[in-house]
Amino acid sequence: MTVQGWIFAGAGAVALFGALLAVGLRNIFHNILGFALAMLGVAGVFASLGSDFLAAVFVLVYVGAVAIAMVYAVMLSHPLDLPHRPRKGWKIAGAAALAAGVAAALWSMVRRARWLDLAPGGDAGAARTGARLLTDYVLAFELVSVLLVVAMMGAVMVARQRRPGRGAW
């Protein structure tokens, strides 16, 4: 077997091991870490096959975005070992009214916007924007993403409440 074959097999084994961890462990946080490991393994499979772009997309999208979003969702959710608090009707009605107002405002903006008629390919504006983000503005783009992660981590720390008799968190 060639070196590339060993790398492919190793990445496949990492993906399989991560998938088994994702579905086999009892702790939801550990399941998310298993999912991230599986996606890293899949990215390794793509990289070993010469598809560097798909490998980078898997790392950025699945490990960098989806797994992090799942971790934040678990951290911000109500602890599973405590009884659920009843929801207040006025909060539900207020949230629904706010969502309806935002949806109406967005719909109004979309209806009134003047849309550019692009070339027959239709992707000229998106391609130009993507190229600018990945060349001229790559540092600003990455700094904004790091800032958003740090802000979200701070929001999690502020939102978490101390549970009596359970230590700090």
C-alpha cells in the first residue's frame, strides 16, 4: 500500500471512530466532540484524495461552525437534570410579535429593493464579493469571526447561572 493509501485509511479510521463516539457516548458534549472528530476525518479523506477545497470547507463549515453552534446550544440550554420551568404566555406572545415585526420589515425591504440585473451567468457579483473577501479583506474577515466567537463565549458566561449545590456552574 502506498503512503497516500495509508493516509486515506487513517483518515477513514478517524472518521469512523469519531462517528462511533458521536452516536455511542452518553454525554451530549462528548457526542459533539465525536461529531467534530468525524468531520475532521472526512476532511482528511477529501485531502488524501486531492480535493483540498472540500477538505477546507468541511473543516470551516462542519467543525468550525456546526460543531461550535451545537456546543453553544448545549451550554445555553436548560440543564437536563433540573425540572423545566413553565413558559410565561406574555413572553411567548412578545417573542411572536417581535418575530412578526422583524419578518414584516425584512419583507418590506426585499420588496422595495432595486436588484441588479447581473450578466447571464448571474454569479458575477457573488464571485467578485467572494474573491474580495478571500484576498483584500481576509484579515478583517477572520478578525470579525474571532470577535464573534469571543462575544458569543462571553454571552454564554453571562447567561449561565450558578446552580445551588453544584459548584460554579
